[in-house]
Amino acid sequence: MENTKSMITVRDLQKSFKDNAVLKGVSFEVAAGSIFCLLGSNGAGKTTTINILTTLGTADGGTASINGYDIATQAPQVRESISLTGQSAATDEVLTGRENLQLIAELRGLRKPKEEAIRLLAAFRLEEAADRAVATYSGGMRRRLDIAMSLIGDPEVIFLDEPTTGLDPQNRIAMWELIRSMADQGTTIFLTTQYLEEAEQLAEKIAILHEGRIIAQGSAEELKSSVSNGAMDALPTLEDTFLTLIGETSPDDLNK
């Protein structure tokens, strides 16, 4: 069934740091229960966008709402609706995986933190390592624990800032499966990435952020169709599409 409710609405978002304009009027919408990808190169403004939407930063202009709450005037309600997994793991390496989960469950006021920890350890395939210090975990295990911690309290929206950076191919695919399963359960997923394959594999809608502006948005197929000049037997790859949209190649080059 097609989602009709907009979980995230962003209009003309602007942000500058001194004389550097990082966001220059960013607008998009994210449907409830969908996977949305903000795709862009390093320095495009992806993390700045996430920081503003999760109330860790403030915008210079524009508006945004999450789950119907305005990020500027209703920040506490926004925070109740969301969870954020940043580029760096937020786990305590001295504590065990179980202790990390129980601690966050207690801080969020859950009535049965031990049971919540058990549930998430099983869901994220961390049962065997549950009572080991997180310092002994592999990169993929830490990332899974980090995301498990973000699910405590059943947030409506999960922000994942480049969730597979630094993971090997096997753990990257496992993370994709995990993200899909969260969306299947009705959670809205907002992820940023610079990996074209990741965007194409996961996202129902992709917005390409380039030099502080959204230059195109739609499904992977819609984006590829937008740069096809009709002379091709097949649509271009998403990589070709991305390079064309940011001006590093042209549609004519794709046919050579």
C-alpha cells in the first residue's frame, strides 16, 4: 500500500557557517514507513541536514517538521519521535553489549529494561557477545549494537548518518538487510550515504544533495530516466546519472 502520510517535511532549509553557505534552500518530503536516502559527496551538507532535523543544530532559514512537530518550536516532541545513529558509534566500550542496551532502556524510562536488552540482542544477532565488553566487538558488531540502541523506545523515525562507512562487504549487506527489516515494521528510515549502490539498493526515494542544493529527487529509476536522452537501449547506471546531474558528464557522453 502506498504511503500517503508525510513523516518529514522540509522547506527551503538554509544554513551557513561564517561565509560558507552549506545549505542553500533544501526542500524534500519523506513518506511514513519509507526508506529515504540523502545522497551526496563528502562536504555536500548531508550531516548538517541531519543535525538540524534532529535538533542538534539550528537552521538560518526555512522550516521543517517531523511527525507533525516543528523542529524549531517543538523540539522536545521531535526528540520523542526520533532516534539518531551518527557516523561514530555512541556505545560505551567498557560496558558489555547487554549493559549498553539496559542503560539506554533505563534512561528512556522503559519498565522492563532487561527484557528489552534480551529482545534486541536476539534481533541483532548479538546474543553470543552479549556479556563481552564492547571494546572486543568487531566494527560490524558495534554498528549493529549502535543501531539496536537507537531502536529502544520504538521511535517513529530513525536517522542513519552513513551507516555502512568502514564496514566490509559482508557486514554492509547485513546492514542493508537490517535497514529493510526496520522499514518493513513501519519505521521511517532517513539515511545519508555517498555510496551509489547503497542508495539504489535501499531507498524508495533518493534526493541528490550537491553544493548545498537538492538537484534531483525521485526513485532510482526516475532519476536514471531523467538523464536518458532516448537514444540508449537501457537506462544509464545510477553512477552515470549522478555524474550527469552534478555536471561531471553529459547525457551524450553516456552513449559513446
